[in-house]
Amino acid sequence: MSDTDSATIYEELGVTPVINARGNQTVLGGSMFAPQVQAAMDAANRYFVDMGALQERGGEIIAELVGCEAAFVTPGCAAALALGTAACIAGDDQEKMARLPDTAGMKRHVLIQASQRYHYERATTIVGARLVEVGDADGTSAGQLAAAIDDETAVVLVPAHLDGQDGALPLTEVIAIAHEHDVPVLVDAASQIYPVERLRSWTAMGADLVGFGAKYFGGGNSAGLLCGRKDLVASAAMQGFIGFELGPARGRVFGRPLKLDRQEIMGTVVAVREWVTMDHEVRIQQVQRRIDALVSDLDTVAAAQTSIHIGARFGAPALSVHIDPASGHTGASVRAALQSGNPSIVVGGSDDELDLNLGTIADGDVAVIAARLREILAS
């Protein structure tokens, strides 16, 4: 399908197509499928399949690639956190599974360090769990974490991107303390997948369950992974949409809304395989070539001063463009002008800086971005 056809399919619905130079953002659609992933999804569309068998075998392949006991494809990382929490609460007890989100009388507390409170923590509560804050904004001590663990503690939640920051206990210490009290640890490592050794590090440290977002390694925006202990992953699977239809407690578990297509599962398996086997230097060089081309195109634009830095994720470079206020433009006005066009161009940044992530654009988009910037800054 040509770029024109791809844009037209949105415009026919009255929706403006977007060139995404802000990265893997859920609100922008998440990811751009690699050709191998798209091909696998298209092929999976030809035949129907036993979804339980597909999930089981797909999980086995992913677990081998990630280096963990078991894995289960979920509809996003937030669903992985919800299903993981449910597994920690109910275990293999079918009666408990059937009662969720009614957790009265069960272990239902999710401990989280005060300095690690974050947006996605609520995903753990939809199964009836209750968040319990440990420590304060200045940090958490080992003694405080140990003292907070009691008969109602189901799991300790750690957002990987905040590991060890702001006085928080590092994950290795959290795992040691939690395991001393036979409490599992659930890690939200949604985007913490590069280098590949980092993807594999969380369960290698001893984390019992780890959630990932598939959009970060070229899978679907609506897919994710739950990886870790075999018994807990099995419990999560029994409480998901497959368990609702096929499991021993079928029809009595909460996870029916957490459904996946066969195409998404197949695409996720292929995306994981591609991510752990690809030459990431080639991926990084591709982004660098796009940046070099954009810098060259903007070289004569006095109002735009470019600088290159390593992006926050995945090791690839990112581009910053400083807008000179003397030009009569501001960063905010340029961002708004870029976004208001057709196709819309969405970039990051604040104040007079534009931050461009060129890992989520097509090669032909570089010329479009450069032309739009030159047009805006010349006005």
C-alpha cells in the first residue's frame, strides 16, 4: 500500500494521519510493525486456530527467547500487571479466582515504595487489590519494607524505570526482602528491553513476574507479555480470556475483557524473536541516517539549531531542534503548527526545544518533516 493510500484510509473516516516523531506512544497508535511481524499477522489471518494451544506454544517460545520459566501474551503491559496481581492473590485456587475482584479474606495488598508511585500502578487494583505505600517521598528503608509485609501482602510492585531512584530500595534488595517473607515481586518493565540483556535481566535477578509492552519491540499497541514463574504465569493464564472459555474455572474468572486476536499473539511471538536476534547496531544506524538527513536539510535554516543526543530508550540517537525566539517563533508555536498540518506531525519537547524521535517514522517522512519545518520557520 502506498503512502497516499495509507493516508487516504484515515481521511475517508475524517481522521488526520499522523507522522509520529515522538516515539512509542499509546495515544498515537504505539508502534509500526516490522515487515516480518506484519507478514506473520497476515498469514495467521488465513486459518483459525485453537487459541489455548497457540497461547501455550507461543508462551513457550517467548520464554525461551527471554530466558524465563514461562510467558503469556497479554493485551498490553497493564493487563500483564492486572493478571500478574490476580495470580499472586489467587494462586491455583479456583474458588479465589472465581471471587475476584472480591478479595475479602485474601492476601490482597500490593506494596509499593512511596517514591515509586506512578501512573500505571492502578492496573494492579482492578482485580480487587489495594495499594499500600511504604516509606515516604524521601525513600524507603529495608526495615520499613520488611515491617510492611504482613498476612495480607500479596505482592510487591516495582516500576523498573524507577528502580533505585529517589532513595528507593534497589530491586535486588526488594527481591531479597520479599522472598525472605515468601512474597512475590512483580516488575513493570514495559519499555525496559534494551539492550537485550536488560530484557532478560529482570527474571534473572529473581523477579517472580515481569510485564512488558509489545509496542516497544515492534509488536502491537494492544499486546504485551507476562513473564516469570511457571506457576504464577499458569494462574494468570487461567484467569485470562482463555481461562474464561477453557480453564477449570471457566465462566467464573474476571479476564474475559482481556481478549487477544490470534494475529496479535502470532505477531508478538515474531516481534520478540526479531528483537532478541536482530543486529541492533543496524537499527541504530538507520535512525542515525534519518537524523543526518534532517540535520542536513535544516542546515541553512537560521532559526533552527540542531543537536544530537542519545535517546532515553533503545540506544538510538534523538534530535533536538532549538527554535531561536528572535525568529518570531517559539517551540510551542512550531509544535502546534506541525501538528495542525496534514499529515499531522507530532514531536516532543518543551519551551523552545523540539525533541524528535525518528525511530517511529518511515524513511520518506524525513523530507516531509524538513519541508514543513522550513515552511513554518520561513513564515
